[in-house]
Amino acid sequence: MCVCQTMEVGKHGKNTTHTGSRGVLLEPFSHQVGGHSSMMRYDDHTVCKPLITREQRFYESLPPEMKEFTPEYKGVVSVCFEGDSDGYINLVAYPYVESEALEQDDTPERDQPRRKHSRRSLNKSGSGSEHKEEKAGLTSETSESSQDTKSLKCFHSDVPFQMLDGNSSVSSEKISFNPWSLRCHKQQLSRMRSESKERKLYKFLLLENVVHHFKFPCVLDLKMGTRQHGDDASEEKAARQMKKCAQSTSATLGVRVCGMQVYQLNTGHYLCRNKYYGRGLSIEGFRSALCQYLHNGIELRKDLFDPILSKLQSLKAVLERQASYRFYSSSLLIIYDGKDTRSETYLERKAEMRLKQVDFSLADKLQEVGSTESISFQPKVDVRMIDFAHSTFKGFRDDPTVHDGPDMGYVFGLESLINIIGQMRDENQ
């Protein structure tokens, strides 16, 4: 438990301790589609994740021209477990104090042993706080789905999600949270809980919430490059990562799908894919996955081709100028809004036509929308690099291995994306 024992829960997730310091009640970030560490929502514009020192230092030393393509780094907070009056165990963030928070080691969270516990082993301590944690369903992947939902009382979205992959740990029915985000959150809490006797406070990175501009964010998480292991990886891990690359489009295209969510305009819910789906794709399957990501359930979003291509080409030009940089295991997010001005106008017209009992074809309706002089629409697209726990460059933290030239594995992945999306645009003109 946290060193701050007495607290009052405010209306907006703000907590006040007996010392007067204010904490922020962290909520799971419902739009996380990939990765291992659980992303937490700090406020509307900010998310946080467990701190890895190498990643923190990398954000602090980013070249200015790369900042357009990375989340803004906002600092560090201290995070701890706290119980509320209902018996739930929450994560609460406080201003970082050097003397209180424990340093996370340089080993990335995803590489640390994942301690799994049965209900029986969790009961052995007999502590009241641990009993509350188990009651809240924050034990491990062994928890029942009903208890998972109970433990995440603030984990919800107005739009339902549906995982398309059969190997998801939750039901494929429409649910109120992204299944992958739930999975990461459960695993993260289980690991933190298993260390709670040694660690009172944890350090978390504060980063820009890169989807906060979007009402219905459609997110594609792509693992970039032909190599995923860092220079400091063990032989065992390097072999494991090389095998994953060789058996996926990482080897053939320099990029593979790690997750996605796509808002479906015709049904009003998100369709989701996870990293296991992405690992099994062929080159043609990867192309089909991009088509699915750009399809809103009614039509292929052809208006997105040029904005996405423009962003990718700009990023490629920037990275080609970064000599000695390597972005091993880094991901690239492509984001657009699934319910924009144009689609909302279409839905309004569709409802109007139903009232008038007029039967227009979809093409006629879209043409009518497109010809309306009062509508001026430019789709909003964002492209961001994330996850720098294995990144390096010349002179960074005295890394012994120095690489020459730009990261051509990453650049190769960008070229593949540009070529495939360019072909899709040409075929759909």
C-alpha cells in the first residue's frame, strides 16, 4: 500500500491525502491496441506508462525535427496502490519526489519475469489489503471475466469494442473496453502487485495522449523494422525476436501489424485486431489488413490515402537524416477519426431520406454530400513513433555499440507502407 494512508475521493478522480497533496486517480486507457505495458489515462490530454530509464532519457534527447512524430514528453509521476471505500484497489499518481519514488532498473518491464499467482497463493498472506485486491479481480489472468469487469469500474467507453481474433482472452461479443487494453492492464497490475512488498511507489512517464484530438480514434499499431531486439538483448531473447521477424512480414516488408481498432460507421462499434493476428499475416494479408483499417463498414476511406502518404513520406525524410539512430522494437501509430464531418453529414442525410421514404443508392447519397457547397472537409491524420526502450544513437548513455548511417530497417518498413498504400490509392481512383 502507499505511504499515504488517508484519502478522500473527489468527483473528478482527484484524491486528497491527509498531508494535503493531491493525487490523480489513473484510469486504464481504453484505446490501447498493442504493446505490453498498460497505458493509463492521466487526464484528457495525457497518458502514462511504467518508466523505463532508457526510454525516458531518449525522450529527453530527441532531435527537434523528430518531435512532430513522437508524443510530447511531459515528465514523471509517482504512482502507488490505494484502496477506496468500496474495496477497489486503484492506481493513484502524485507529483514525483526523488527521495520517495524507487528507481526502476534499466531492464524494460516487458523483459522482466512475469510472476503468475493462483488464487490460493494470493490468499496465503492473510492481509486485508491483499484480500481486497483479490476481491476486486486484480490478481492475474486467472480472474473470471465478471470480476475483471468489476475491478475496472472506470474502464469504459461510450462505443462498444469487438475483438475479431479468436485467441483473445475475453469474449468476442461487443464490450465496453478494448480487449487488448484490458489484457495489458490486468497483467500490469498483477506484476506491480507481486512486487508491492518491496516497492511502495513506482515511477511512470507522462506522455501526450496522441488520440485526444479524435472523437472516434481509429488506431493502427505497426511494429517497425527488420530487427526488434536491442543491442543489450541476451542471446536467447535475440534469437526469439529474430524468429518472430523471420516468420512475419517484419522480414519481408520491414513492418508488421501489432494491433488495430477501426470504427464501423454502419454498426457504431470498433472492430479490433491484436498482435497475434499480425504475426500470421502474409504480404497479401498485410495489404488486406491495411484495407480493413481504412474501411469504415460502408466504404473504403479513399480520402485518407494522400494525408497518410504525406505523413509517412515526411517521417521517412526525417529518419534518413538521423545518422547512428536505431529504433529497435519501436512502433508506429497511424490515427484518424472514424466519425468525421463527412460521415456525420452522411448519417444525417440517411435519416432524412428514411423519413421521406426516398430510396437513394449509397453512391447517390455520398455524391450529394460531396457536392454540398457548405461542407469543407480535410481528414485529420496523425502518425507517431512510440516505444523507445531499446533505441540508441551515438553517444547515448555510453552505449558500447555505435551504428553507422540511418536505421535502414525502419526506413524499409516505411517504404513498404508507402508503396502499398500508394498502390491502393492508384487502384481505387
